[in-house]
Amino acid sequence: MFTSQDSMKIHGHCNRCKAPIFLNQCTDWYGNTVLSLNCWNGHYKWIEIEDIDKEFRIEPEKNLVTYIGFFDAP
């Protein structure tokens, strides 16, 4: 079971960028529960999608984060 304390706990460091790795849980557009273990730079260690059709094939992307931008709040 996933708890909010699990998401705040650091589960190691990314092999690519050395950023902390966190456990995340969200709901996708189709209502599936998505669990992932990834760093804050978007490098995934693993991803699990619950309630998804078993025939559906997901091809992992090599570079998921292409741009992160910031803006000044008024």
C-alpha cells in the first residue's frame, strides 16, 4: 500500500543525474493508478500502471523530460 510518507522518503539516487529518487502515485487520464519510482529530473527506475489492459504495450521513452521552464509570478 502506498502512503504519503512513502512519497517523501528518498529511495536512493539516480544513476544518470544523482538526483534523489521518490515513489510517486497519480491517476492518469483514463483513471488508471500509476505508481512510479523516479528522480525529480524525470528519469524512471520503474513504472507500474494498475487496472490497465494487459494487451496494451508501453514502450519506455529514452528522454521523458525535454524542457522545464520557470516564470515570475506577478
